Amino acid sequence: MITPNEFRTGVLIKYNNEIYQVLSYSRSRTAQRRARVLAKIRNVKTGATVEESFESELKLEEVEMERRRGQFLYRDDNGFHFMDMESFDQFTLPADAIGDTALYLTDGLEVQLDYIEGRPLAIEAPMFIVLEVVETEPNFRGDTATGGGKPARLSTGLVVDVPFFIRTGDRVKVDTRTNSYVERA
């Protein structure tokens, strides 16, 4: 059991018969009232984010999460197909469970699988990935004078700003936490 006073970012709790992940929290106390914890939580199954106010002494069930290595296999109409690298079990996750992480997935990419109550429910992409530039504007002499960048569409559909010297066909390293260009690969 866990109380809202013990919340940490990333903790999984059972609330209203659903599993939620704590994204952020803050404690507040007003005169002559009990302390409360305002938390931003995300439903693990649906991905919906809500803000809830909890009494600080409320008892909630903490849910254990197991992390395993996995591999992205392919995508089709049914969803995204993965393989657990330990048991070699294959399973499918729906697109809404993947969310924006789908923009980083390439065939054979190793990911972290989050198992909650024995079932794979979410994935986490690596911190850095290498993708090919499939579309970007050509360079023109003098472009570097402003020191800016240009948008580039990558092989998965992700669009990031890249320096002017990057061309179509180049491979670039992208930070998945910030959706930003790191370096040419």
C-alpha cells in the first residue's frame, strides 16, 4: 500500500479499478484543512491523462512493473508486433498503447517492454535512435549565415529540425526524449 505523500514520478497505482502512472505531483496544505496531493496521472491502458486531488492519508495499492528486453518486429492493421527477448513470446500491442513512440520504431529495434500484472502493456524506445532522412530541402550557398536549421522527414515519418548540411539519404541520430537532432550517423 502507498499513500499520496509517498508518490514518486513513475510509480504505478491502482485507482478506481484502473492502473495509473504518476507523471507529476505537488503537495498543498491550506489553513484548517488536511494536506492534499495534486497529481497528474496517466491511465496505462488508455493513455488518458487526468489531474486528481488525493487526501494525503488515502491508502492506494501500488502496482509492480517488470521491465524486459524486447524487439519490435513489424506493424500491420492489428497493431504493433513485438517479441520478448527472454521468453521469445510474440504479442501485439494496439496503436493507442504505443502512442508517439511509434515514430521511433524500425524493424528489429530493441525496446524495453513494461509488464504489468504479467501482461505487456507499454514499451519504451531507446534514448537515441538512428534514422534515414527521406525528405528535406536542398542546401543553398549562404544558408549557414543565419545558423538555423531546416525540417527533415525521417524514414518513420518523424519530422525534426536538422542543420543545413544534412541531405536526403543521410542517416541522423535522434534523441527520443526531446525529438531533436543529435548528430549525423
